[in-house]
Amino acid sequence: MNMSNRAAIRYAKAVLDQANEANISDVVFDDMKSVEATIAGSKELRNVLQSPIIKGGDKKQALIKIFEGNNEVTKSLIEILTANNRIDLLGGVASSFVKLYNEGKGVKVAQVTTAVPLSAELETQVLAKVKEMTGSDNVTLKNKVDETILGGFILRVGDLQYNASISNQLGNLRRTFSKNT
């Protein structure tokens, strides 16, 4: 684990403690999911946050504007990270917060890799498989799209993996045929 990861986790724990004390952890959780998704989805924003040329104050103004609908706890996190010259950690802090919040609630996060974005039908199948694997109903799905698996899905929950991808099935067929020749 690198230094910035450790720092992000420390900030995330502090924010979670603050949110729990104020009984608004679910509100801040929604904020952090939004922050995480916004930063992950914008290369331009990531570049701005990493840039040594752009002043901290300018970064802060931009972030306050982007996340103006968010809770005061989230805004104060932006203030603190800027003051400490650590604003580049914002995405990592948001990810760590989401993970810590889910762990605290006993929510399992299942990483689902599909060739195309999850349909409602496939999501139902995947959730059923997760329940079968973990015995838990309390699950959040994270979908990652990877065309190389051709179809089906690969499911990962903690250290458990279930591979129902077409590329895996083709590989199994190939191995079976090569044994028989």
C-alpha cells in the first residue's frame, strides 16, 4: 500500500467519523459515490487535480462549483485537502469512504465484468449468483465492461470468483478438444 493510499484511508475514516457523529453518513455516502464517479469519469478533472501548475485555490473553486449540491461535510473535505496540498487525493478518499461505509454496513461489493453494460435481466441473474456464493442479500454491484470476454459475466466477491464468460467457456472447449486429439 503506497503512502497516498494510506493518507486517503485516513481522511476517509475521519470523514466517516464526522458523518456518523452528525447522523448523516448515508447522505455523505451518496456524495462520496458521486465524487468517486465524477472523478473516475473525467480525465480532464483528474488532470486538473494532479496538475502542479494550477493553484490549489483554483482547484478548490472548481470542485466547490462541481459539487455545490453536496453536504457541508463533503465541502469541508475539499477545503481541508486543499489547505494540506492533498487535493489530488480526493478520488481516493471518496473510494476509501465508500469501501469503509459498505464494510461498516456489512454490504458486500461484487465486481461484475460483462462484455456490454449490465441489463436488468443479467443483473437479476448476477445478484442471485452472489446470494448463492455469499449467503448475503446485502450486496452492491459494480459493473466493469470488457469486450474481450465476448459475453456472459465474471463475478468477483472478495476472494471468490465465478467465471461465466463466453471466452472462458471457449477456452474450456479448446482444452477438451486438445485432450481428445
